[in-house]
Amino acid sequence: MRCSTITVMKNPFKVLIRLCLLPFFSSFLLISTAIFSTMGGTASAFQSIKDGETIVSTGGTFELGFFTPAGASGNRYVGIWYKKSVTTIVWVANRETPLTDSSGVLQVTNPGILVLLNHNKTTVWSSNTTRSAQNPGAQLLDSGNLVVTDGSDNEAENFLWQSFDYPGDTFLPGMKIGRNIVTGFNWQISSWKNPQDPSQGNYTFQLDPIGYPELILRQGSVTKFLTGPWNGIRFSGTPILSPNAVYTYGLVFDHDEIYFSYKLLNSSVFSRMVIDQDGLLHRYTWINRTQSWFLYLNVQIDNCDSYAICGPNGACNIDSSSVCDCLKGFVPKSPKDWDVVDWSHGCVRKTPLNCSGDLFRKYSGVKLPGTEQSWFDRSMNLKECEMVCLKNCSCTAYANLDISTGGSGCLLWFGNLIDMRNLHVNGQDIYIRMAASELDHEDRTVINAKASESKRDRIILCGTLLSTGLLILGIALVFYCRKKQHEKYEKMRSRQQEDLELPSKEEDLELPSNKEDFELPLFDIATVICATENFSENNKLGEGGFGSVFKGMLKDGQEIAVKRLSKHSSQGLDELKNEVKHIVKLQHRNLVKLLGCCIQEDEMMLIYEFMPNKSLDFFIFDQRRSFLLDWPKRFDIINGVARGILYLHQDSRLRVIHRDLKAGNILLDSEFNPKISDFGLARSFGGNETKAETHKVVGTYGYMSPEYANDGLYSIKSDVFSFGVLMLEIISGKRNRGFFHAGHNLNLLGHAWTAHTEGRSIELLDTSVGDSINLHEVLRTIHVGLLCVQQNPQDRPSMSAAVLMLSGEGALPQPQKPGFYGERDLTELYVRSSQACSVNELTSSLFEPR
């Protein structure tokens, strides 16, 4: 059995005595082994160490103890270093609070906290934990990670605390640079002040918290270097970061965390990345032959890696005599400064963009611009990316998000393009928006060639498909099979109508006198399975109480959305039947279109037209995507939703109350036209009825009107209230439920009403709309929204009046206090939300009205 090493300074005489008496102390060594042995053979454990003692990891790679930096005098620190190189410190515990003598003790306390005590037994430094431990202990792993564990916890990496969460100036294999999206915790490395002082210096290297992931080096709050966005292989501005035999690396980006990390391919190789006191990033590798560190690479290559050295819309070329050049179609903003090598003002366009007639110029072999103002989508191809950028007048460039598999995903930029440079190797392609007149003959030739190639490909494809189709048709389509299939289809239709309890044509549909025909197309389950690739997780669009929604494509190329009822959802069955009952009779450009249904082999599904831009909440509540919705688009969406609700309330065959209007139920087509969806909770009235009462309150918190949520009374004015909430959310980019303001505890409605009464309505507007606003429209829309959310239903306008108000110019009445207005107890809200409330704003059911 091998015992973990505890090195204590001793004199030779004591060593000799211990060797002589070794047989008599065998039992003592066994006890020492139990205390200081490794867990699983990978770490040394301890309860406390004094200055002069050290702990060595089982593999012998790292050592923990007290040290004084080379060249310094007096100050003592607890640190971790490479066993082979005592001078190579990789982590310091008390970097901001040094000890002044050698009396320090590092020990583990009962709650599971590491504390560093001085000669007065005063705590100089301590770790932290939110959990208590029954049998806490500290261990130095062979990765260099100092961890605190609970001896009674059998999970291998369920640490109470770890030093890897608090790096110093060294980025070791297995460490993370990034952040925890859920908790907001940030992993970063920071420089020492100088070689004699390990306290935090001026430079930090971390993941940029704004835009698509890229690493950023800052001196204080000033950006000094950007790696460029992650492209699936490397950060676009780090061409030297390539697959190699020493280490592998990658970016993790999921719902919980986003971070960059690396690991060594050979455990016998030592490699580390360090940020020095001047803000330079280096990677070193240990060479056994020379017993020294070899400089493997410098992250910053040359002067072109200085952030924004060429200013907006400029590109740096280290091989050019001028170093900085304007992009094609741009000229220096300040020619005089440019001539004296001051490029900071950057470049401006020769010809302004006109939006509708713009084209794109391709640049190859470049570092992509900084992503502070960007948007991304992983599912789009490059052509779709171009179309989205072209339709948004604020979009200035686009590129593939991921180049690891030949190119996929979409990354868009808005505003000026900053921090570009030309790269000899491993550069990327970017397509920059230009006025059509700025494209030269070469660019137009490329565009025309691409168009001709695309046309030729379509002709070949059509010819191939036509000949193949004729051959298959001549072999397969025999009369007998067609007759049998038709009979089977009719039987299935009859059975599906019985299962769905669809109304018959003559009895329940209340058709007009001309007896116009009614038919809900039925889809075969094989067709749906084929279209959705057997309900692949890659095609999954979302999930609700009813089940899941999948994207699909029919054989004719039509894209569809399939709502699949969960086999375990009894509530979803009622909603599905209700949705078919209502939506099949509704036809309006602002309502989602139901294409058909499928009920076969215990499957129940509804098939809708596919909305490529997902739902409204996907954009307005996301900082990265909200730039895509400027004010004209938001105003068009508000008007489109208003017209859709007006149709439901007034112009449809049935008077329909939706009862679940919210941002998540407003879908957007390819041109961002809104479509109201999800009629599972809708209720219809005949004649002149406009209100009713229920004992089962259903809907979504934050959108339900007071009279409905409290007393179960719903009417067309309930939808008006929900529409008002939706309007204010579209304008502000903030959710009503969960809204927070530093100056008060009001919800979004209360905040909007207070700002309106004080003449500060414009403060509500989402800053991401930029300078595209029409001030009169914005203020009038806020005013109408406040009228719609008034406490008393009788004070709210009808939808026909709301539509006229939005487009009119006349004076509007002053809104009264909104429903659910009042100060909230945020402590109570926090407790409730941590117990049962959904942050996803799922539709809820309360079986008794409150």
C-alpha cells in the first residue's frame, strides 16, 4: 500500500531515529495512511497543514503548501505549484491577504470550509459553501484542483468547494473560462500585479457576457483583445488554435453553462496557459530533457490583435504597409487622422444603404467582427441567413455560425463591424451588406454565376424527379391497389371523426344556407412519421401540457408543425378536441392555419402550417434576438394581433374568446407577420353573448384579467386585457410576470402606468429598437395598451375600438389604474416562485376561482 506524502522539514538525526524504530511504528503509519491516503488513488487528503508542511497529489504532479514569491520578502501565501518546479505557482488562496510570518495554518472546519488562520487564530482567508457536511475533508487532486469534500458523500465530484472555480493567473486543463447561466457565476483568470505580488492585477481574461460567445481580455473595464466568435473549431481570431497532439479543447454551450475548456491528450505532458502582468497570454509545455518550460505559443500574434486598432469598418493587415485599410465600399471617417496613422475613428460608407436594393459582398480569410451586437440561430443554412439579414434594415453582415461540418447556422451583425483583420490561414467568410452601386464587376459576376448555377441545378433536379416519378407511377399505381387504399382511407376517416367527435356537416356546424362544404384533411401516420424523421429530437420545436410540437416536411416540400398529444395527458385531449372545433372554422391571415389531423394507432396529432420564426417571446425577451424587431416590425405585429383578435370577437362565424393570449402563442412567419395560435382553451358564443362564468380558471399568470383570475368571469374584455399586457411587453421587451425595477416593486403594468402619469412613457421602450422609432406611434401605443389593462372591464375598449385607436389620430381618454396594480412583496414572490411557479409561463389550470 502506498501512503500519500506529507513533507515536513526535519533534521537528519530525527530521520535516522525514525528509520531505526520503523518496525515499532507500523501501526502508526497505518493510521497516517487512513488519514492522509488518496480517495480512489487520485488525491491526497488532509484536515490541516502548517507553514513548513506540504501536501503532494498522489500522482506527484502538484504540491500544496506555504510559499514566498521569488524576490519578495516577508509575505507568506498558501499556493499550489508543480512538484517538479516549485517556482511555478498555479494557484494562490490568499492572494489579496498575505500572512506576515510563518505561523499560518490551513485547516478544514466542521461546516466544510477551508480557513487560513494567522498567529492570532484570526481568519485571513476562507473558502465558501452553501451546504453542510457530516465528515468534511480537503484533498489535492492530481489535476491541481484543491477540493473540499464530504466523506459521507459517495458521488465522486460532488465537491463542497473547489479551487478550479476561483482561478488565478493560470488556466489549467479541466478549468473553465465562462459562466453559469443559471446562477450567473463567472469563471475567469486574472494577472498578478507583478512577479512578487500575486494579488489581482490589471488584466482579466473571460467570456464576453454580451453577444455570441467569444473570449475577451480587459484592462480594468477597457477591452484590449477579442478572440472572435466561436466557429465550431476555434475562435475565429485565433488561427493558431488548431487540433494538435498536446491538448484538445472545446466550447460547451447549453441551457445551464457556457464555457471554454481544454484537456491534455497525454497525462505525462504538462501544459498550462498563463496571463502575465502585461496582459499577454502564453501557453507553456514542460520539457523533461531540459527540466524547463517551453513557450508553446503566444495567443496574441501581433499588433493587429489589439482590439479595434482600425476602428469601425476597418480591417487590419499586418503585412500591409498601411496596416489598416477600410473595407471595400468604405472610406476613412477622418482622412486627416488616417494619414497620420490614427485609425481610431474608423471608416464610413461611401454610399448609404437603401435597405430594399442592397446586396452582399463576400470577404474571405478574415477574423469575424466582435459580436456585442449580434444574433444567431443554429438551425438556419447560409441562404436562409442571407434572407433574414436582407429583410432587416439594421443587419449589416452575416456568416456561418459553425464551420466544423462544412458550414451551418447563422450569425448576424447589427451596426458597425469592429475588430476585423485579415488572416493568412484559418480565416472565415463573411458577407457584408453594401449598396448595389458599390459592388464591382467581379462581385456581380460571382452573384450572377451563383444564380445561374442555382437555376441549372433546379432544372437538373426537376428533370430527374420528373423522369423518376413517371417510372414509379407506371410500375406502382395499379387500379386494384388504388381501390383498396381508397376503401381503407374512407374507413379510417370515419373512425377518426368518431374518435374526435367532430360535428357532422348537417347537424352541428350551423352552416350558411348555401351548405358550403366542410372537410378536415386527414394525414396517414406514416406520412407524419416520415415528415418528422420519426419525431426526431432535432426536429422538436417545443413542449407544453398537451405534449410536444415537431417540425416536419412533406414530400412536396411543404413545411409543417405537428402537435403531438402526449399519451399521458388527459387534459391535452380535451384541448385538442376544442382546438379542432374552433380553429377549423376560422380563416384569417393573422390566425395560424390548421392543415389537418392524424388519429391512428393511439396517436392524436394536429398538423399546422410551419412558422419559421417560432414565437414572439423567442425574440422580444432575448437580448441577442430583440435587435431583429425594430419599431416598425413591432408596431406591425401589434396591429396584426389586434386584427386577429377583432376577427375572433366580431367577424368570425362564432364569437370566440381565446382565453390564453400571450407572447408564446403568437407565432411569426418568415416575414414576421403574427399568427395567433393555440385555441385549446378557447370558448365560443352564439348570438349576442359576450361573457360567461366558469369554475375552472385556465390561462397564464401575468396575462389573465382580474375578474377572470379572481372570480372565474370571462368575456371578450378578458382577451382585451391580455392583449394590453402583450402590447406593453412588445414595447418594453420585458415580461409582465417577474418584472423588476430598482426604484419600486410594481409589475410591468404598474410601472408603465406610473411612467405615463408622470409623462415618462418613452422610458418604457426597449432600447434594442435603436433609432427606428416613430415617437407619436410609440406613445399612442403605450396609451392604448394602458387603456386595455384597466381594472374595470367596462372601462376597457372593445377590440374594434382598440384597432381604431392604434391607427387613429384623435385624443384618447386617460387610463385608470391597471388590474393587479400595487406594490409586491418581492420576498414572498421569491419564495413562491422557488416552490411552484414556472418561469416558462406555461398555461395553468386552477380548479377553483380565487
